[in-house]
Amino acid sequence: MKIYCAIQLSQREKDYLNQNIGKHTICFQQDIPNYQIDNFLQAEICFGNVPRAWVEQSENLKWLQLESVGFDAYLALNKPKVMITNLKGFFSVPVAESAVSGILSLLRGINLLTSLKEQKKWEGAAMRSSLRTLEGSEVLILGAGAIGLQLKKLLTAFNCRVSFFDKYSSQAQYVLVDDLVKAIPGADIIIGCLPESPETIHLMDKERLSLVKPTAIIVNVGRGSLIDEDALAHKLTNGSIAGAVLDVTTKEPLPADHPLWNCPNTVLSQHTAGGYEEEIIGKVNIFLKNLERYTKAEPLKDLI
């Protein structure tokens, strides 16, 4: 079988993949000048996210293994015979840890202390009375998937009271959008973990953001489209919300003139939350396990 690899790999990672694919033939996109589509069109299997238009054109592709959890780019795909698998749950641990670290940075003043270090200013004594703890906080998590559940596990250690909003999960205490009117005002921390869909775009719009109490922190580790960023920037600037931890934004990279760059008490983690040292090898291992299933005509894991 011919495999097309669209992921950028180091030589060590390429060697590892080559050593474990058996007798299959693999073509690495990074070795092809101008990323020519011809090599992709010959492949039965693709590992990595390629343009949807390529998949539409292919007559040979049978399985596409994405290197992401998100698959919204392929929602309009008209290729019913092509199986698509994603990395469901793959990023849950690093993303949850990044979210909690961002929250703690704001509550414990680490973001401000880092800035003071750069300015060589010693003002810790004056800050002490403004510092807060995570212990016992009311946390509303939007999305009860793998990341949301991992967050609950971590936050439970801080004796936080965690509730979920999720239309499709039995774990959720709130399942209707209208329920958010009751859930938002009491939350000390609101964490977005939802995928992008027509229902989730601007779920946290100006109206719902107005329900967030001034001492609350907003976190988004799902999709940037979840939040009305202009409305959020306004609340951050005028101090009607305590802070924000944003791993994702509507436009990435964030434009240089975007107001979020200048908002106080705002952590911009630049879509790094899912990263860790062996991230790529982890993705390769998931592909190899699914490749074994595919070769044996067994059901693929995390089939969309």
C-alpha cells in the first residue's frame, strides 16, 4: 500500500516511521518540491492534514489519519468511502495542564511577577493582599470531552466544584444553551474546551460575557471562535473581568494590532497547550497502531 505522510518530521522521526510500516511504501511530503499533489493522488493512505480539495480529487484514498483532534476542515467533504480518523483525547493531558498553569499564574500573580522581574522592580509586598487561591473555586467547563474530563481530574485536587456544559454528554449538568444564563453568573472560572461547529461559534458572545462576574477568569483551550474577542477585550480593559487565559484565538497568529495584546491580566499561550517533548512520536505511534488495524481489516480507532 502507498502511504502519503503530510506531517513535518525530523530525520529520527522519519526513520522510526520507516522502520515500523512494514512493506508499505511511504512518500514524505516534506521531501517533495512544492508539495506536488501527484504523489498524494497515488496514495491509499494519508497520515496528516492535507487540503480538503486534495481529498475530493483522489480516486485512490481510502483512509485519512489526521494529526489533529479538530476535523472541521473536512465537515463538507463529499467522499463517503474515505475513512477519517482523528487524535481524539491525544492532547488532553498537556492542554489541561496548560490551562491550570495559566489559571494559577493569574491567581497567584506569577504573570505580574514575571513582568516585574524584567523591569527589575521589587513590589511583592504590595501584591500579597491581591493574590487569590484556586482552592474551592466554582468552575464551569464548556465541553465534557477528554480535555474537560482531564481538567476536572486536576481541579478536583484543588477541591474545586466542577460542572459541565455539553449538549451530547451524560457528564453535563447543563445541556441547553439557555442553561448558560443560570450557570455563568456563579462561576469563578469558565473554561472553553468545545470543538468548532455552527452551535459553538461565539457561544460566549457579548450578552453571555456580560453575565460573567468581575472576579472571574475566562479560559479558552478549544477553538478561538468560541468567544467574541472584541467583547472580551473590552471587559479585560475596563476591569469588568479578572483575567483570561487564551491558548487559541480566532486568527492565528494574532494580528499585531489586535487589542488582546494590550489587555491586562491576559495570558496568550499561542496554541502551545497541546505540545510536549514526544508529541510527534506519539502521533506516529497512534498512526502505526491504526495502520495495523487497517491492514488486518479491523475497525479503526477514533473514526469520525
